[in-house]
Amino acid sequence: MQCDSGLLGWLKVPFLYNAFQAAVGATALRRRLIENHVRAKPGDKVIDIGCGSAPALQWLPEVEYIGLDINPDCIALARRTYGSRGIFTVGNPQSVRGNSRFKAADIVIAIGVLHHLDDEEAAHCIQFAYNALNTTGRFVCHEPCWIPSQGAICRYIMSRDRGRNIRTEQQYCQLATKAFKRVDTWVDMKPMRIPYVTIVLECEK
Ligand SMILES: C[S@@+](CC[C@H](N)C(=O)[O-])C[C@H]1O[C@@H](n2cnc3c(N)ncnc32)[C@H](O)[C@@H]1O
């Protein structure tokens, strides 16, 4: 679920969202994530769930890229920006279930998506990633994360996120291990220019 009302509604506009991301250091964070955790090789098939305007393509090598997002404005911007570098689809994991395009992937990524989904939707999304991967594939996701030692400012900033389902490391792991056998996690307590905490999950079958 997303809260797009009031002051935060403007973040729904892809151009403004991207400008905000760059200003707080989230763009550099995304680059580090792609380089250190996604680690795609040229020719890999990569499915990006909740791809937004597909900023991940800035740092991915020449891969077979398929982006999926429920926001048609994001998909339109992705198509305008990246054209033939990928296939960009409007939808969600439920609506593309059974579509053979979303199969046999080497890597599935979901960057900043699970905290927009309630537990049932998130479990669905993770199972979709599992089903879309080949046997040696990896699911990599990156999310805001609550930790007990979080300062008040950090907690306040994160509480203003449009996603209403930020979780603890344990809660993300519980969701991921329902589908995946192996789940490794990295919690970063200083990921950006603003007080924030993030987690990376690398999941294998
Ligand atoms: C925080 S943005 C992240 C976008 C992009 N991954 C990035 O790194 O900039 C979350 C995105 O997830 C999309 N989204 C939310 N729920 C979704 C769902 N159930 N299926 C597909 N996309 C979804 C939103 O439209 C939004 O573009």
C-alpha cells in the first residue's frame, strides 16, 4: 500500500522522484547495490519488479532486461529513456502470472518495492521472483529497514516514506525464507546523505 496524499504526493511524479533520489544520495546507493549485489553479467536475463523509470539500467551491463511496474507514467518514462535496452511492462506480479516472458531469469531485482506491499502481496511478489528464476538464479531486493538502535530523526524520516510496510531484518527474512532456501542480508546504517537504514537481501533457491 502506498500513501500518496499531501506533501508526499509529488513523489509520484517520476521526474520529481528521480530528482529527490539524486539529492539525498539514493542514486549513488542504487549504483553500489547494482555493482556489489546484483552483479549482472552481459547477456544475463534480468527482471526488475517495481522498476519505476528503470534507473537500474544506468549501471547494468548489456543484459536482457524486463521491467515491470504498476505505474504507467513510470513505464512510459522508462520507454522514452531506454527504448530498445529493455522491455517495459505495466502490471504487477499477479497480472503477468503465466506470461512466459517472466521465466528463466538469471537475476530478479526489486528495489524499494516490498515496503509498499502488505505481507500477503510481498509474499506473492517473492514467490513470483522464485518462479521467474532459473535454478541457479538470485533474487536481490533492497528496502528500508527498522533497527532497534535507530535514532529519533532517522525513525521520523523513515516514517514519512510513502511505503507503509517497512519491516525489520527478521520480518524481511521471514518473508523471503518462505520461498527461498538461502537468504543473506546486509543492513546499512549510513546508506545516504540523510539518516536512514536499508537492507539488502540476496536470495537463492
Ligand atoms: C520506491 S519506487 C522504486 C522504483 C525503482 N525500483 C527504483 O529503484 O527507483 C517503488 C516502485 O514500485 C512500484 N510498485 C509498487 N507496487 C507494485 C506492484 N505490486 N507491482 C509492480 N510495481 C509496484 C511503484 O509504482 C514504484 O514505481
